[in-house]
Amino acid sequence: MKINILQFIEGAREARGLTVIIDVFRAFSVACYVVNNGAKKIIPVGNIDIAYRLKEENPDYILIGERKGKIQPGFDYGNSPTHIENIDFSGKTIVQTTSAGTQGIVNAIKADEVISGSLVNSKAIARYIKSVNPETVSLVCMGLQGRYLSDEDIFCAEYIKSLLEETYYDINTKIASLKNSSGRRFFDPANSDWCPERDFYLCTDIDRFNFILRAEKSEDEMYSLYRVDL
């Protein structure tokens, strides 16, 4: 098994084999909490206008996501797991659009298979990859806005790689270090309305969920993320 670690939207476009699109802060952590709370599926889209159109055509759909970290007009929820962790999404279809994570999904055009990635389900991801046993695995770190390096996504990729290779990786120490790097924004009171402190802990709750989210393409060429229990 060849394991490649790639970066940003460009990395998603280059990804081959079984591809994991990683967005720890916060898109694919949010996605796991939403699905754990009963959502039927998540439709990840890159273009915000497509998200608005889907909501207009399907008023029952729940629209979540962000641009530059903040909820957009007309959205039901932003990109904060804190704000949705106790919401019942049973049977609901979610439309999600973000600056990084969902961009990776829609740009992974050369991948054989696409799943989302975060720290909250890393072990489940590794178990799934081992069960499929692909020739090539691409771990794509989406970073901040899909353009800037983010430690949390790199740590997540390295952790998944270590699980696949059955080597030791001190993920707990790495997570603690995030408070002084890319996770610092969660501890700034000025950001509390859209980036609350609890988000940091929800996004770094390692291996909380025992399922993955696998992307399936429909006839209209759009992806949907579905839960696969491990």
C-alpha cells in the first residue's frame, strides 16, 4: 500500500486511489456530528450558489457551512460543531459548503474512492482503508481555506498513516500543541460567536465515532456523503 500525503485543493485534484479529504477544523468534524445525530446524507458542494439553489428547490434540506469561517445569509447553521451537537437531524438531508473541506471532495476527480477525514473518526478510517486494501491511498490535508497549511490536518494525516503502518504516533501531544498554533482562534473571546472554545475540544475528540463518511456520485454528478459503520 502506497500512502501519499497531499495538500490543499491542488492535492485533491492530484489524488489517486482511495482518497481521504481531511478537514479537522471544522467541516468534516461537523459532518460526523451531524450524521451521528441522524442525518440521512450530506451533499457537499463547492459553489455557494449551488447550495442556495438546492435549498430553494428542497426547502426541507438543511443548509450548513461557512465562508471565511462564518455562517452565510440564509444558512440554517454555520461550521461550528458546538452549535449542532444537540440538534436532531433524523432523516434530514444536509447541504454543506465550506472554504476547504467540501472543495476537496468536489475536486477529487481522479480518485477511485473518496471519504472524508477528521480526528473524530481516524481509527474508523484506518480500519476501512485496511478492509479495502487499495494499492494507493491519498491523504489530502485541506488546510485553512484550502490554501494555507494547518497543523491539525497534517497531524490527522500522519496519525492515519501511522495506524495503517502500525507505527507509534503521539497524537495527544500533537493535539495539545494546537492550542498555540492553528487552534488558537478558538480561545479568542472575540471569536466566540462563530468559533467557540468548545469547537476545539469537539474537533479533537480523537476516535469518538466508529463510522466513516463515504462519497457517492449521483446521476447529476453531485456527491453525497453516507455513513458506513465499522
